[in-house]
Amino acid sequence: MTVLLLEDEYPATERLQRLLLQAAPETRVLAVLDTVSAALAWLANNPAPDLILSDIQLADGLSLEIWEQAVVPSPVIFTTAFDAYAIRAFQANSVAYLLKPVKLAELQAALAKLHATREAWLNEGLKMRNEGLRPTSGNSSFFVSHSSLSIERLLDALPRPYKTRFLVRQGEQLLPLPVAEAAWFLSRNETVTLVATDGRRFVLDYTLEQLEALLDPAQFFRLNRQIIAQLPAVRRLHPHFNGKLLVELHPAAPEEVLVSREKAPAVKTWLEG
């Protein structure tokens, strides 16, 4: 994945690049720019990156000015110490709006959302081309007077509170179960089971992908393809073969829970907070 990083503070730049490599080791940062003017010039002369990671406030103004002067067919993750620009940010193809200091779990959740919606971004860029918006020479980003966003997409992009409870079935009854009582979630044979902190089990009508979007990434982490665990449920980590981690959960999982070598650093960072 190629990334254009827009940030005017050196410590923040270093932190973001470190987090990017932890969240997505295959990431390649194409350029680090600290002004609106430099970003506009770079976009006019280079192919659009897979992702733009941008602070709101740059050295010469608000980065949002870039999307008011240009239509750039790249999704954006905004980082900022303020939340006053959220609506304008979502009008600029924003995938997420992260408050500083950016946490690894939040960046990972934003990248997961980007991966899930990448096809939609590509289709939208193709639609703009088909409607006659011409790119500048040698470039897949192109300029118009302003960008637009449908109300449906804006509402879909606005941040929502994380889920606080599940309605679970116990016999013939439906019970509200606080999310805090969910130790981990297991996906097996296309069925997702919630395992409570007291060992009770409930079948949910969600996929793990849906749960990733609903659960607070500071509290929940997808350890592998089968399991999402809440922080207190992780009791110990054991080194395993080839750099993998063996995770000890409570209540205990029915089989070994392994974290890949690539994801191991992210799990450790999540546990450290």
C-alpha cells in the first residue's frame, strides 16, 4: 500500500510512520509534505496514492483546502488534535478522523475499514472519469472547483458510538448483555459465538467483520481470522514457532489461539495501551 503523509510536526511524522509499519508492514510512504501548496503540487505531478494520511492543520493552512481545490481519487485518514473539522473532513473522501495522539488500534481499525471499502473508492473514481472529469497529465488526481458528497454517504461516514450491549437469546428469552461482559468472539463454520466472562455462550447474528466495526478498538482486537478478544480476557502471551504468539484466554478457548508473526507487534502494542 502506498501512502502520502501530510504532517508539519516532526514527532507526529515519526510516530505515524512507526504506527503505519506496525499496522500494515507492506506500507510504502511515497512522500512526507508539510504544506497545502506542496501537497497540491505533488498530487498534480504524481499518480494518486492508495491512501493519504493527513493532519488537518499544515504549515500554510488547513489541509482541507486541498480537497476544496481538487478531487483526489484517494481515500483519506485525517489526524488532528481537534474535532471541529469533522464534517468538512468527511467531504474529502475521509475513511476516518483520528484524534491525536493516534493510537495503533484506532489506525488499524481505520485501515480495516479502508480495505473493506477499497472497491467502492475505485468505482467512484472510475465514475468520475466516465462523467467527464479529466485528470491532469500523467496523474490520476484531478482538479475541480469543489468536491461533493451525498447525504447518505456523509451519514454513513460520521462516527458512531461503539456498541454497548448485545441482545442475546437464552432459552426462550432475550437478554441484554453488556459488551463489557463479552470476553471473546469465535467464528466457526459461519457461526459467531459470544463467550461471556462467566463462560456462558451465545450465538450472534453478526460476522467478525461487522463486530470489528461495532467494537471499541482500544478494548477489542482481532487476534486472527477466528477470534476477537477483549483486553481483560487476554491473560498471557507465549512465544511460538516462527515468531508467532500463543494467546492464553480466559475463559479458555477450545483450541490454540495463535497470532501471526506479522500481527504480533500490533498485539503487543495494543496490550501495552
